[in-house]
Amino acid sequence: MEIDKIKAMLEEKMRELNERAHDIDDELSETPDDDWSENAVESENDEVLESVGNLALKEIGQIKLALSKIDAGTYGVCEKCEEKIPPKRMEALPYATRCVGCS
């Protein structure tokens, strides 16, 4: 896959994740319901939303690292063994930092 296409795809994914994280923050900051039983359900939902938000933030960090590696010319190189990461792995996980053997 061409590096410009990878970069554009990563940037688009990061925009989507930022939007999702923002939506989650908005929902988590809503005023709780006065009804005790409804509040309990909302509390459980909030825990799930927080987990999803944390995963989105983690993935954003991984994408930012991949984009910085593209800019530095080190994208697709294993951090551990410094060998080229196979293209199939990079297609499956475009922000992979290690080859399969080193993961």
C-alpha cells in the first residue's frame, strides 16, 4: 500500500476516533437522572462508555505514533529487531510497531 494512502487512512481514522471520544465525553458529562433505578442503569452505561473512550484514546496514541514514524521515514520497521514489518501485517494493523515474531 502506498504511504500517502496509509497516511490519509490513518488521519481519517484518527478524526473518527477523536469525534467518538468527544461524543463520549459529552454523554458522560450529562446531568444524572433523578430516578434512582434509572441512575443505576446510566451509571453502568457510563462505565462501558469510559472503557470505549479509553480504547479510542489509546488507538489515537498509536495512530499518532504511526504518523510520526511516517514523517520520520521509519514506518513499517520493527522497533525491536529493526527488520521491515511484512506488508500483510501493516495492512491488518497499520499502526503496528513490531513484527509478528517480536510482538
